[in-house]
Amino acid sequence: CDLAPSSFEWRSTEAKMADLMEPTKPVNAYWLWLGENRESLTKEAGSGKGSAVGKLAGQKWNVLSEAAKKPYGKKAEALKKEYEQKMADFVAAGGVKGKRKAEKAEAKAAKGGSKKARKEARAASGQPKKPPTGYWLYLKENREAIEKEAGTKKLTLVASLAGKKWKAMSDAQKKPFEDKAARAKAEYQKAMEEWKKNGGGQEEGDEEEEDEGEEDQ
């Protein structure tokens, strides 16, 4: 009669499934080109920020000739074929296509949910909100004009342009915003003292607000 699989066989099967690693989808021709030229692009952009480098790279890629793009296109096509073969082998071995992506999405959603829960808990506790810096006050006041100049409302690009403008401003031009920020900070510190005296408390690091996070400019 047929014998049931031994515990060793079960463990062996589980180990093989655990060893299965879903192939990573390859990058396209543009990303291959960007990776090869990142150092020079970063130098030309004058910044290591992904938004600044990506914007410059996109502009340069768009004006590249087809002949210049061809080697990257061929390499991308070869990587795609290799990926498709690996994926076929992965599925044939019992792997589930898209599982890793789904797990990442679930982890991201869980992380986002925990951040939202902490933020709601802080609001419910009456904890004072951390005030914005001089730079963020400047950005808020001039956002519409900066968005128009940047040609987009995407925060990373708007903030990048605003940061350059802020750095180029004189101390006298920055003073109204920094004075206002200093007053808001003093009020915040006073409110925090009162909140703590009345039984308020927080874990280290929970005080930071995502949407008003300070960016040294």
C-alpha cells in the first residue's frame, strides 16, 4: 500500500518552497542608461536627490538619438527574456507569481496604517503639533508661484525648486519667515510643557509630523 510521506520529506518540500525566490523584474532601457550615467548626471544636476537627477536624466534621454539608445534597448530586451525564463522556472517549481509584490504592498499598507494610528493618537491626546520651520513657511506662502515655475504640483519637484530659491535668498529676505518660525517654536515649547504637566507624554520620535517634517535648506 502507499505510505504517507515521512516528516523528513515534508520538511524537505517546505525547505524547497522557502528557497524559491521570485525573479526580480528587470529595468528598462532608460533605467539602464541612467544607472550607467548617474555619477555624471548627479554632478551636472548639482544634487544627489532622485527628483533632481531624474528630471535631468529624463530631459537628456528624450533628446538621445535612436542609435545612442539602441545598446540599452538590446540589453533591456535580453534581460527581459532572461527574466521571463526565470519566471517560468519559478512557477514550474511551485512559486506564485506576484506574491512578493503583494506581500510588499501589505507591509506598506500596514506601515502606513500604523503611522496614521500614531498620528490620530497624538491628535486625540491633545499633543501640540510641531511648528514648521522658516523654509516651510516660505514654501507655503509662495507655493502657487513655485508650482507655476516648476510646471508641476508634484511635491518633490516643487520642494526641490523651493529649496534652491531658499538657499539663494539673503538673510534679510529669510528673516521674516525665520522670525515667525521662532515665535511659533517658542509657543510650541510652552504648549508642550503645559501638555506634559497635565499628564501628556510621548514615545521618542513620535513627535515628528510627516507633513511638516523639517528639511534643512
